[in-house]
Amino acid sequence: MSPTPEAGNLPARIAAFLNLNVRQVTNTVQLLDDGATVPFIARYRKEATGQLDEVQIGSIKDTYQKLLDLDKRRDVILKSIGDQGKLTTELRQKIESTGSITELEDLYLPYKPKRKTRATIAIEKGLEPLAKLIFGQREAAIEKKASSFLNDQVATVSDALQGARDIMAEWINEDADARQRIRNLFEREAIIRSVVRKDKETAGIKYKDYFDFAEPLRRVPSHRLLAIRRGEAEGILAVSISPDEQTALERLDRHFLRHGPSESIDQVAMAVKDSYKRLIKPSIETEFENVSKQKADQEAIKIFADNLRQLLLSPPLGQQRVLAIDPGFRTGCKVVCLDAQGNLLTNDVIYPDSRREQAQQTLLKLVAQYQIEAITIGNGTAGRETEDFVRSLNFGKTIPLFMVSEQGASIYSASEVARQEFPDQDITVRGAISIGRRLMDPLAELVKIDPKSIGVGQYQHDVDQNELKNSLDRVVESCVNQVGVSLNTASSHLLRYVSGLGPQLAQNIVEYRAQNGPFQSRDQLKKVPRLGAKAFEQSAGFLRIDKAKNPLDNSAVHPESYAVVERMARDLKCTVTDLVKKTDLQKQIKPELYVTETVGLPTLRDILAELEKPGRDPRESLAVFEYDERVRKPEDLREGMLLPGVVTNVTAFGAFVDIGVKQDGLVHISQLSNQFVSDPRQVVSVHQKVQVKVLEVDLQRKRIALTMKI
């Protein structure tokens, strides 16, 4: 982040960095400081922010925190140098004007308390005056000068000169301009290299592509860098980052060497070389190792977050009675029946392979007895065989059949959340229930699982885990609030992601609901223990009450705007219920008549959109999807086959597609389109239905190569 002329003005600095209006940032920062959440600000404070979206508000929040951390570090440094009595006016100005943590640490480096170094030892031996003499590069007969510094601790002229060079090397390393010159060189010309460690060729065969690898650091893609770093962490690869050494030394020589006696210049040149190899290069290399890793982490986390958002916003079936099957063709399929709210009605086990007729009778009976409206099957082992079996049955009516991903279902079934929901059921029943509920409402069910277990990322275990968690939590929060939550049916785990709530208030809501029955109005939320005015303000607009007396309680209209809608109804001489139901009345509303100091046109347009379709689910409608009947396993695949598939994961190098053979195929980035693709996310998304052609099947390596160039 570059310095700004208003270094003390946080909103101005944020606005300059993000290219936003200062007023927008000032108001957003104020709202954040007042405890408002990102979803609330984006949805209900558009007038204050100038209609910033969640991404922009999130960027303001992140940048604000980074600048607060930077200023906190700046204060520590100023105090430390001040306590040493070395804080000059010029140095203070430099420290206060910098907007970069790297520049800040460079300025602090000469004053930073040190452990014992070669330079400090030489200083203790009285060699600092000799170092200053040589560094001035005006003295000839250096060896003669050095002889006057011999003492009990410095036995020879050679020792004296070595000590002086150690001191100069530290000065060179602490020169902020010199470090920036080398940093600029690293940025433009650094090469990342990896080689296999001795005797690790066999153990690290999966890293073969990196056994003798070199690529400009600024060009290496995130997935490749993370793979290299994983190989390094596993002890397979030795990795280095550096530019050409001679070029680096020439830059430093131009900065430090002056015209003067060759004896002095030669000593300084030796100190420059030692400083670069021993101090500057390792330090800057570590810096770029961290920066490049951080950049790769951010890219991988962004891909993971985008995939997770698409998965969480997958089309829901909605409130229908569902029969769900967790397939296990030979060991038995666990079957559960769920009511329209996702409550367990019954469970059973069928054996389509060994007791086919009995299995048929069981399913026919369950479908009739519980008035089943849809059937779903997990896509794991024996999923396709179970699908064939179910499709062979005549239920006397058309019942749509869906396959859903089992990814993470076993994690949920063994979790504390599952044990609390179904304490009397074993993990196999819980897994089948999760499969059924994923069909009904993917968002409500998937929020119960650690996002890392859902399988829609790349290198998720290699990236910064705190950054990953924060990013994924933000995505979950965004999706939950975008869709809205049914106050009377949502689990505490879903409610905790609602703006302004959190785990404790979510649990309090569930307990209040259990003791007092379903909520009749949003206003009743104020009776929930510890749910104060701020939590109500932040959460109420995102909570829905089906069949509430006030229809606005089942909409995204915030209670603070009810009075506006009531005024609209009065002006049209009708009730709020009439206004919600009748589009002809809605069309008569002129929003500009209801603008006030606090309610502007953006909010009024949102209100009118809600009146038109109150409580509308923003997710797409669910469509039935069928795999190709010819393929059940990888051995069934043939090159050139055209097959329907579903995108299960998008990475930086391509997309994985489920074609119904228990193993996803890869559409490499080069095979996604006939046009050049720089980012797979421009072409495909998780859960997208696609048509692919089989390019190659490698059964031994368990790889399926697909193309979308059809």
C-alpha cells in the first residue's frame, strides 16, 4: 500500500486504496464500528454506502483492519526508537508517512533490538571506527590503519578487516534504499527453483514434475506454487527463490561504491557481497516466499469461496415429503422418510442385490404410506445401481428421482450437531437423513458441515487456515442472509449465521421456540433472552415467518420500514395484505413520494420488489438430471463418448465433472472452450450441468480426461 498525503485519516486512506468515494467509506466504517454486519449494511444501508455491495464492504472492512494493525505497529516502532533517543524529525516523518508494513520494518531495522551478531561482536572489539573509516572510501593504506586497532581481542590485521567488513555488512543490510532495490529486483526477476532431495525420487514420485523445475516467480500459478510448497513441506523438494546474483551485486555496488582509493573500495565491495549473500538475500527471499505463498493462498481461498457459494446456493427442492437412500448395494441401503419440514418419519434397510423382491415391496409400501413426493439417492458406491433399481419400480405415479453428492455426509453423521439432532439414531441413519435434507434445502444442511469437508476447493489443507476459515465463514454468512431463514423451522446451526445472531442467540431462539411454540411475529424476537435492540436490528430483516399475521414478516422488508409500507397502503386506501397480494395496487405506488432523510430510492425500490414477490427464494428451480445409462464405472468409458455431467469442483487448472462413474473426470482449462480461457470460473461453476466428451481413460492412474470442446 503506497503512502498517502492523509496518512492519519483512515477513511481517506481506504478510499484511495480501494478507489472509492471518501463519504462511502466513512459511512461504512462508522456502521462497522457501530456493530453492523456486512450483509446488513449491504441490504439495508444503501443510502449511507452509496449502494456498495458485499464484496466492496468486505474489502473496506479488511483494509480498515489492516490499517489499524499498521498504525498500531507504527506506534510501537515510534515509541521504541524514541525510548532509544534516536527519533529525529526526519525519521519520524518517514515512519508516519509510509503506508507499507514492509517499508515500516525496513526503517525500523537499524534500531531494532538485536541478538548478538558478527557485527555486534566486532563493535564490542572496538572496530566500529575502522568500519566507518573504510566505509567512507577516502582512505588509502587500509592495512596500516587497521593495524592500529589490534588488541587482546583482535590479533591480526586480517581479523581487524574482517570485523570491519562484518559491521559494514550489517549497515548495508539495514539500508532501506538498498533493500528496496533488491526487493524490486526480486519482484521483476526472481526465479523459483525446486529440485528433488537426495534419495527421495521414489517416495516423491507424485512431485516428479518439480524434480528439476524453474519458473519466474511472478508467473507461477497459485496451484503450482502450492504443490511445490507441499513437496517442500513433505521433505521431497528443496526450494529456492532468487534473481541473478551478479545483477543483484551490481545494483548494490552502484548504491554503495564510490570513487576513491582501491583499497577502501575493495573492502566495501567484499562487505557488499557478504551482506547480500548472508543477510539481504535470505531475508528478502523469506519475504518473497511468504508473499508468494500468501498470494497463492488468497487465490486458492477465493476459488474455494466461489465454489462454496455456488454449492450453498444450489437449487432446493423445497418443502416436499422425501424418501432418501444412502446406497450400499451389497451391504444394504439405509432408507429414511422425511416430512416436508425434514423431520424423520421412519427408517429401514433394504438389500436390492440379495433380497430384491423384499426391497421392492418395502419401497412401494414406504412411498404409499408416507405420501412420498420425491426420491433422492447418494452418489457414492452403488449409487448408480441403486438408481437403476428404483427406476425399475412402478409407484403408480410419477415421482422425480435425484442424485445428490454425499461429500461430507459421513462427517456430519458423526458430528456433535448430528448427535444433538438425532441422539437415538446411528450414523448410517443420520447420513441418509442428511442426503434427503440436502435435496430439500442444500444451504440449511451444508452449513452443518465444516466447509473444508465438502470437497470443492484445491490445496485447502495447505493454505493459511485462519484466512480460509474467515473467508468461508463470510461466504456462509452471505449465502444464509441472501436466501433468508425460516424462523420457525431453522436449526440453531443455521440461525447462528444470520446477521447479528451467533451461536448463543441462535440457541436461545431455538429454546424459546421450543418453550413457547412457533413465533407469530418478528416483534416477538425481542422476548428472546439476551436478544437486544442491536441484535434485533441486524437480524430481523433476514428472518422469515411463514403465514404470519403481518405478511411483511415473511419478506425481506425490514421492520424499520413497515411504517413506510403502511403509509403506502393508507394512501391507496387498502391494507398491507392487499398491497402484498395485488400487483395492480403496487403499480400505483410512486416511490419518490416516500423519500425521507433516512429512506431513499434504493431502499424504496427494494421494498417494492419485495411487495411484488415477498420472501422469494433467490435460488434457481431444481431440475431433474439423468446420467448416461451406458456408463456405470470407468471401465464402461470409451474415447469419444458424449456424456452429460455435473461440475463438482472448479480449480485454477480446470473443472472436475461427475459423469456417473463414481470418479470425477477432469476438463483441463485448455479443454473448457474453443476460446482462450484464463480463469475456469469464467466458463463453469459448481453444480452446472454440462455436456462433455471423453478424451482419455487411464484406469491404472485412475484418471479421466474430458473436453467441453464439442
